[in-house]
Amino acid sequence: MNFRYNPETADAIERGLPLVALESTVIAHGLPFPRNLETARAIEIAVRAEGAVPATIAVIDGHPSIGLTDEELEYLAGPREVAKISIRDLPLSLSSGSAGATTVASTMFLAHRVGINVFATGGIGGVHRGDAMDISADLPVLASTPMITVCAGAKVVLDLPKTREWLETHGVCVLGWKTDEFPAFYARTSGLKVDGRVESVKEVIEIARSRDTLGMESALLVTAPVPESEEIEADLLEEVLETSLSESVEQGISGKEATPFLLSKLSELTEGKTIDCNVALLLNNARIASKIAVGLGGK
């Protein structure tokens, strides 16, 4: 596989510097322009501020690209249709020479292939509401890829109890960053428990090394609640979520189109509050992941 690297990432890999993998779907599909580009740049700055090197991942001209130039970030963020590439789409995208933004699943796969072991994202995919057979590819990749993934739980539009149960059944250890509860993306709590609470980077690293000693292949999922100042009020969140879900049913929106529709609708109904929340949790997760990467001492 012909990987491409931007100069910063190539230098970091050569020198054994700590890297943090970042997905690109949030740039192309998760946030509106120009907020998406501003956020992508801000996340990379936040990673560097903690002493790590950002490796935003995408497919560019049919090549898996580890670390993007600013021009490539602009391309993904621009007002054009950019393919959303999950793990099943990688062979098609590479063989056709196309460009696209990678999801949690495909970003983790590509990052692991080049030896990056820490990944920061917003919220993972999971089991969709109303259809237990509709499961994001993020979950099986988490169950089979020994990385440390930092997120704010699963996206709140999903079936969180079933998602949490799936992770437990498939052996993914879920840690709560200074919390006992599995975060619910825009909300700090969900009523669901994590497997263990961690208060420091040192604890995360010790647990990860124990996993590696055992030869386990699953990710260590570090879940960090959104900063309290940016949390969406529970009553408002439940109200707009019910409205959004009803509209998605009425319009027959399902499958991979459901989550983008619901997140967009939530932003509309909260007058942009969910976007502010999303940006805050992305930055928070990137900082935590960077501290972990630096603590590990390299990629």
C-alpha cells in the first residue's frame, strides 16, 4: 500500500516522535464550512501544544495519506461533495484513485498500519436506534485494533445501551476519564457505567501496557465527557432529539445517512449549540490523546 505523508508526519515517524491520529470525516461531513476548517486547524494546533504531532488521515488521489497539508484540509472542508470512506470503502477508493474523508473505522485501520497507537475523535459510531442489526463499522474495528482511542462516548443519536453492551460483549475495555459514566457526546452522563475510572495519563498507559502484555487485540476506549461549560442541557437535548428522530422516520432516512441528518437537525434546533459542543469535545479529546501519546514516548 502506497502511503503518503506530509513533511511534519514523515519527520515525526522517522524520529520516533509521539503522534496522534485524527479522522477527517468530521471535516468533510461533521461540521459546516468554514467552522470545519477552523476546527481542523485548531485541533492540530492543540495536539502540537501538548508536545505531540497531529496526523490527520484521509485518502487523497487514491493514496492513504497520513498527515495532511493545509491545502488538503481546505479541499476536504470546501463546499463540495467529498466521499465518506469507511473501512469497506478503502479498496474501492484506492483502486479508483479518488479522494475522501476517513471515518473512525478507516482512520484507525490506516493509523494502526503505520504504527500510530493513539487516536482522537469526537464520538464513535454504534448500534442505531430501532434496528439492532444496523451497527457501525467503528465497533468491530475497535474490537480488533489495539490502539488507544479517546472519544466523548458514542454519538447521542445512537442506541447507547445497546452500543455499550456491544462493546462489553466484544471485549473492548471502556475507561472513563475522571468519570464513572459513559459520556453521551453532547451530554456528560448517560446512566451507563464504564469498566474503570482513570484520573491520569499514567493510569491509562499502565492499563494499555497490561493489555499489550496479554496480547489482546482490542482497542482501549478512553471516554472523556465534554467540558461542563459546553454541555447541552438534558431537557433541551431530549426534546430536540425526539423531534429529529421523528423527522428522520417521516422522511425515510436510515442507514449511513441517518447520523449526519440527525446531527444536522440537532444543530438547527439548538441554534448551533450542538456545533459549539462538538468543537469543544473534539479539542478536549485531542488534548487528552496528545498527553497520552507523549506519555507513551513515541508513535
